[in-house]
Amino acid sequence: MMRKHMSTSDGTTITEDPRLTPTDDGDHERFAHYVPKAKLTAALVNGTPVVALCGKVWVPSRDPERYPVCPECVDIKANLHR
């Protein structure tokens, strides 16, 4: 995992965590994803990114009821409860 480091004029170092960079590529956009409810609520209120079970990172803004559930998220959730 590659992290980006930037320095500001006052000497502060800013580190960007790539896990929190929204991904808008591939079939992930065609599915609703599983995210812990508390994290989803906070994301909807604050406009912050969430990470789905499958690894998809995005800022929720669409009605998940309009999309089928991500098969990767379904598999991961099923294996968590075994």
C-alpha cells in the first residue's frame, strides 16, 4: 500500500491513506454494498468515505435499494457469520 506524504509551509506533514480514497471504477458502481450501519450513518451525515466489506471505498449518496447487493459483500458477510 503506497501512502502519499505532503509537507506544508509550516512543516506539517500530511499523509493520505489510499484506503480512504473513493474508487469509482469497475462493477462496484452497479451494486449496493455492505457497510457497518454506524459508519454509514456517520458518512451520510458528514459526507465522509466508507469502506464496504469487499473493499470498495466511496461517499454514499445513492439509494441502495435501487441496486442489487454486491456478490463479494454477500460472500464475505456469509463467511463472517460461520
